[in-house]
Amino acid sequence: MPKTFTYLVPKTLDEAISLHESHREQAAYIAGGTDVLLKIREGKLQPDYLISLKHILGQDRPIVNPDTDELYIGAFVTHRAIEKSALVRQRYPVLHDAVKNIGSVQVRNVATIGGNLVNAVPSADGAIPLIVLDATVNIYGTKGMRSVDLVHFFLGPGQTVLEKGEILTEIVVPPLPPRTGSAYVKFGRRKAMELPLLGVGVLVSLEEDMRTCAKVRIGLGVAAPTPMRAFGAERFLKGKPVTEENLAEAGSIAAEEARVRDSIRGVAWYRRELVGVLVRRMGAKCMERIKQTGADTL
Ligand SMILES: Cc1cc2nc3c(=O)[nH]c(=O)nc-3n(C[C@H](O)[C@H](O)[C@H](O)COP(=O)(O)OP(=O)(O)OC[C@H]3O[C@@H](n4cnc5c(N)ncnc54)[C@H](O)[C@@H]3O)c2cc1C
């Protein structure tokens, strides 16, 4: 039987941090609660105080800053709000592909993107698309605000660079280069809600010739203890024509880079094969999307 806790509802970031300072080891933050309440029920976490972050005022959907063209997503924005954002669907399809398949509508209605990142499981669907979009995260604590590249945010399963009491406040995505397409796939054994066997996100930007790779990002989930980028595969593809053959080679290189292991959901060799196949497929989908959207609009 889980023990009881006191639920605290601060209205500002400073109030939340100060409450955390007062109760330190006995306190935990809660946003949507879809991970934290499970941990409490399973006895893995036994806080005396749960500090809610949901009532802190902030954006309720992703927005673009018209001056800088950067995308801002508040940490307390729900997956459902991201899924329903036309802006995200049209300009950042890699993120839309990922969030629309998280859990069920009921889960997405309450679960937040910030909670997904802070929970830091290797299968977190929100992490890979944001890594391929070169996102940074803003973090607020007693020492003030700091910013960290998302790819350096994760330290291991369930571990991040957040220090005690720090709050992830916002995710910032830099402007996209022209002629950019992006795509994400979550691969599982069945369609029902489940943790993925693998998550693969790819972003490709083309030169003006609409053929040569100007920029590429390849992100892999459940392929290592933390979400990872396949840097070797990216180096291979950059500057080359984005052909089926080159995408297949990039896939093979990414498969070599993946630090996959056997688990109850799948064996390592199968996951490695999948990395190769899915990187190639997502690369091809990026190309389709660039062509569908038109060269100048993305
Ligand atoms: C049935 C079900 C299906 C699911 N399916 C998927 C899936 O397909 N893919 C997937 O990726 N996930 C899935 N999840 C996991 C979960 O929904 C996500 O990880 C969710 O985004 C967590 O967000 P939350 O707001 O609920 O976090 P919470 O549970 O409130 O918090 C999670 C952790 O982060 C901390 N925290 C939360 N927000 C902040 C913040 N802003 N700053 C600092 N610390 C913070 C909390 O203290 C806690 O440690 C599923 C969960 C359930 C129950």
C-alpha cells in the first residue's frame, strides 16, 4: 500500500523551487503524473511532498518566435497539445510522428513533454525528434537559468544533468534550414500501447540542387542507455547525394554505432538490423516530405 503524501500547488517557478528547497529529499515534482504516480504505486518512489508543476502559468502549446523563427515548447505542454498543433504537423513532422503515438489519447491529454524528457528512459519518444531538431532545454534552479543541448541532457537510464530541485522550463528548437524534411518511426511488435523496440528519427536538409545533403541528423532511441545520435552515419551522408544506396550505407553505419543489447522486448542483433532498415526508410521519407512540401516552404 503506497504511503500518503502532501500535494503542494505552487503558482510560480520560484515558489516551486523554494518548496523543493524546504523539503529536499522528501519532495518530488509532478507534472502530468503518468510516470511519477506509477513509481509511487510500485513503491519505487516514496515522497512526503509532491510539488505540482501543472499550475505554473506558461504556454499551453508550441509557438514560434516571429523575430528569431525559433520554436518554443514549454515543458508543461502536453503531448496532445503538440500533436494537435498545425505548426508542428507542418514544419516539424518528426515531432508530430512521435507524439501522436505516445500511449493513448488519455495519456497524451495529461502527460507533458518535459516529464517525458526528465523521466529519461531510453525509449522516451519525445527525446529523439527533439535531438534531431538540435533542441536545447532551459533549466531553472536556485542558481538561475541555464541552457543545455538536449543531446547532452541525458546521462543514463533515468538520469539527467538536472541538479536537485532544478526545473526544466522550456525546449527551444533553432530555425530549420530551407529544403528540410524530417520523420520518426517507433517500431514495436504490436499496435497496442507498448514501449518501442526501437525509435528512429531522421532530418535531412538539401542543397539548392535538391539532391545533395546539406545537413543530416540521425537519432536513435532504445539503441543505447540514452537517446543517441549516429554521428558516423551523419558524417558519411553529409555532402553526398541522398540516394537509396547512400541512405542504405548510412543505415549500415548507424547500425554499427548503435549500442543495442538483448532485452525481453528484442534481441540485440535484430535491433541492429532494424536500425539499418529504419534509418534508410526514414531518410527516404524525409526526401518525400521535402518534395511534397515544396522546396522553398520548409
Ligand atoms: C499507459 C502509458 C503509456 C505510455 N506510453 C508511452 C509511449 O508510448 N512513449 C513514451 O515515450 N512514453 C510513454 N509513457 C510514459 C509517460 O506518459 C511519458 O514519459 C510522459 O511524457 C511523462 O510526463 P508527465 O508529465 O506525466 O511526467 P510526470 O510523471 O509528472 O514526471 C516524470 C518525472 O519527471 C519529473 N518532472 C516532470 N516535469 C518536470 C520538469 N518540468 N522539471 C523537472 N522535473 C520534472 C518528475 O518529478 C518525475 O520524476 C506512457 C505512460 C503510460 C502510463
